[in-house]
Amino acid sequence: MIAAGAIRTRGVVLGLCLGLVVCAVTPLNNLYLGATPLGGGHFPLAPFFLLAWLTLLAAGLGKLFRGRSPLSGTDLLICWMLMVVVSGVAHTGLARTFFINLTAPLHFATEGNQWQAVFGPILPKGWYPADPEAVETLYNGLPGGYTMGWGAVLAAVPWQAWAGPLATWAVFIGLCYFVLLCLTNLFAKQWVSNERMNFPMLRLPETLAQSVDGGGLGALLADRFLLCGLFLSVGLHTINGIAFYDPSVPQIPTLILAGPYFPKTGLFSGFTKLKIYFYPAFIGFAFLTARQISLSFWLFFLLGGLVYGVFDLIGQHIPAAALGVTFGPTLTSPEETQMIGAYGVFFCFLLWLARHHLLETARDALRFRFRGPDEAEWVGAPASLWGLVLGGGALVAWSASFGMPLFQATLLMGAFFMVMLVASRIICQGGIAYFTLTAAPTDGLIAFFGAGIFSRLSLLMAAVMQKMLFVDLRESLLPSLFHAAKVGERRGPKKLYLAAIVLGIAAAVAVSFLAMLAVCHKYGLRDLQVDWETQTVSTVYENVQRLIEAPTGSNAAVIGFAAAGAVVMLGLVIAYQHFYWWPIHPLGFLTMYSSAMRILWFSFFVGWLCNQLTLRYGGIALLKRVRLLFIGLILGDFLMGGIFAVIGLWTGQSYLVLPN
């Protein structure tokens, strides 16, 4: 539990300033220099690296001024949390594909792909820059841009062409973020106060903050368990980092290709691409996660591989073409569409768990009884419920103003935010700092109702909006907001905290867009490292084109697998709720086919195994002591990640400590 403490202006200001600096340098660092990503997930590298050094500074000043450090543990925690909230906006959370998304149908249109003929008549007015020269300047860069200063580059940006689209999308982004804030506040009491949900990714920052407030940072860093974990991570990455820059030094392998050890046919044919990654930090997160959840993650991943083998064994070879046209970021086979049904059932389960809180909130909202905030809330839940309704209605109206029918817009927005809420539960409760969706929200709608549920214009709008905020969830905002709600538990003033979050998000969007435009116009988008961005955005438009030219009906194969996934999830939920001895958590099923688990499954296995053995043979007392060893693993990994990120800026090559 987080120690009580006041939220002070100094922590807020420091967090906002540092977070916006991270936003400003992210496009240059990630896309031009190709250095270690400053974010990269829901436990981003740069904010924690800064927190670690600020913690040492605060402790040192406390010693110097006899316990009167200008920064308390709460200041550091709030500072870190604000950096986390805003840092994702600058990259995958929003800005990474934003400008490519807005220019792809204009820049990449050719006689061969016929995009001009297919998309030209239906592109929503106001969404895209109208000046073709402005689009080409974005990709080619300004003449002489390499030699221009940043101020001159920004002054030379053709703002007249960009002002309209940026204003249009600012309304959409602002409304989406407002709805996410309301959604967080609505469920904060249930997740944080009522369920006392574990937030594994907060354990290390909380430990550092508590050690500063208690004057025990020195004792913490001298703990033999923490030092063991720290030295293991530091030693591993020191050796491998040196080997990266000097190939004559032997590396310690952290990746084993296990696929060749499995047959290409039969029961184990699903493991022919199996990889074993060793990431100390994620072993640490897995140890800090509830054993039931960490067990479920790796167990369901292996069961997912066996599903392929079972189908192969019985001779049921379902071709990938049976998927039809999909927008899922990692969806590769029909079997994986089980997640569509599983997500729907788990969303209903979340509503059922929160039924008493939601009913009470709804009654108060209908009677306009706006009570004060709970310990974990920023404002009273009835106000956030009204905000959710009004914000969602405004998003529907915004979509309708560009030609999407009201029913289609309502259905689409419901699917967007349903998936976001479930994914946030997986990330926050499961301690998955690196998470990717399997299927996209529109995949379920198209599979069940066919592409005909959307008009041509609506289909294009849905795909573009989804790509904007609701499919690449590696640095999405909602999980960070739930972490912020937990950090703010029993801390005040609430108004200052909420104002800092709102101001930080708004400023992060503005700074990230300015930084991205500056980098693109100085160097040209062509010369940036945007292969993934260009490919994924182009794929979205290609898939829209396929559905426009050859609309599909409902997909029987996908519906069958989605129904199977719903049944399995329902069984898991019932067993989890009714049998205290049931060892498997439903969250694990939701990550069975996530590409993130292909990288992290072994880390969760090791973390679960260590937790299980420690508790079995050492009890709670040893578990609390050994916990610091795994905190040391996380601390060492992220410190080395930050150090090699700095080294990479000087050498032009970065040794990657964490998944990219």
C-alpha cells in the first residue's frame, strides 16, 4: 500500500517538464537516430531512468540537509507517473503513425493500386491535408532542411495546409482522451478500492519512494537480495553490451531458438517457431504478479501451441485465407479469433464484478447526486458516468458529421472502448509492460455482421480511427491512467493531480505533433526509420480497398472460433468465481495468441516458478525478502537500458536491453 503523502506543486511541475522533454526528443531519437526507444511499453524506459537518478539526488539532498530533501517520495512518484502518462503519446500511443495515416492515401496512390480512384471520392473533407505539395514536403523534407535550425524548420512548415486536419483530429483525440479519463475514474474505485487489484508494475517505484520518505534508500540498495538481482542484470548486459560493440567478446545467449527441436507435423507442430527469450526485468514483473495470473500466461501460451497441433493431428488444416480481410495487428490464423469472443465475455465479467458500484453510480447520476471522490477517484463517479455518456455521444456526433451513420458510429465506439478496457485490465493486473492485441475491434464487427454493416465511407473512417488510437496498444494511454489512479490513492489534493494529468496530456499531444513535424520537415519522412509505420498503415488502406471492391458477408469460420473462445472464457470465469482451489486465471486466455507472449512466456514461467518455490519452502517471510531480488532484476535491466541508450546516442548503434 502506498504511504500517505501530499501531492505538491514541485512534483507536478517537475514531472510535466521532464515528460514533455521526453515527448520533444522522442521522434528524433526513435525515428531518425534509431536509438533505444525512450518509451517502449507501459513501464517506459526514459521515465524510470530519470526516476532512478532523481531518487539518488533526493536521498543525497536529504542527507545533506539533514532529512529535509526538497523532493519527497510522493513528489518522485507523482513525477514519474506524469512522465509515464505523457511519454507514450509521442510514439506508438499516438504520434508514431499519425502523419503517415493522414497522408498515405495521397502519397502512396499510384496507377497500379488505384487508390486515387477508390479513396479519392470518399476521403472525408477536413481529415487530410488538401495541398499535395505539403504532403510531398513532409516526405522529402524542406530544401536545405538538414542545415536549418529547429526554429527555422518549424517556421517553414506549411501550416496553412496542416491547420485544418490538425484541428479536426484534435477534436477527435481530445474527446477520446476525455472518455478514457472518465472510464478510468468510473472503474477506479472498483479496481483499486473494492477489488484491491495488484498493480505489479508499481511495486518498484513505490519501493523507491518509500525508501526516500523513510530515509532508508541506503539500506535498500545495500540489501543482499536486491544486490544479487541488480548484479545479475548489470553483469549480463555489461558483457553482452561489450560484445555488441566488440564482436571478439563472447556473448551470453539470451535467445534460444527452440523451434527446430519440434517436429513440423503432429501434436507439437505448433511449436516449430518457439523462441525462448531471457529478460530479467520481465522475470521480476512475473514474480511480483499474482501466481495464479503468471501461471495462466505461460500455460495458455503453450496450450495455444497445442491447439495447432491437435488440428494437425486430426487432419483439420484451416487455411489462413479463411480469416478473410482483417485489421488485427498480429492475427495470422482463424484459431486466434477465439479472442474476439473471449474479450466480449471478459468485458461482461468486468461489468458483473463492478455491478454494485455501477448501479449505485447510475442511481446517483440519474438523481444528479454528485458526491465527492473516493480514495482512488479524481472526481465523484456519477460525474464521470455523465462525462462518459456525453463524451461518447460527442464522438458519435463527430463521426456522424463526416458521414458515418449514427448506429454504425455507436457500435464502433462501443467496440473501441470495450477492447481498451479489457486490454488495460490485462496490462495493469498482469504486469505486462509489453502488450499487443491479437484481433482489432473492427475484426469482430466485420466477422459477425459482414463488411456490409459499414458503408464504404464508414469502413474507411473506422479503419483510420482504429489505427489512430485503438489497435497499437503498446503505449496506450488507458493503462497508464489506471496506474495513475492507483498512485493517487489516498493522496491529495485530487484537483491538482487531475489538472496535472489533463494539462500533461494536452501539452504532450501538442509537443509530440510539433516535434514530429519538425523532424519530418528537417530530414524528410523518407529518410526516417519508419518501415513498420509505413507498412502497417499501408496495410490498413489496402484492406479497406479489398473490402470496398469485394464486400464480404459474415465469416462462419471466425464466428465458430469466436463462439468457442466465448464458451471457454465463460467456463474459466465461472470456475474462477466458484472454486477457491481453481489455479487458472481467465486473463491468461486473453493473451494466448498475443505476440507479446511469444517473447515473454518464458519470463513469466521462470517468475512464477521462483514465486511458487519460494512460498512453498520458505513461506511468506522469505517471499517478502526474496521479493527484493526480483525488484533488483527490474532495476538493473532498466538502468542498463538507460545507460546503453545514452551510449547509443554517441556511437550511432544501440544495444537493446529490452524488447523493441
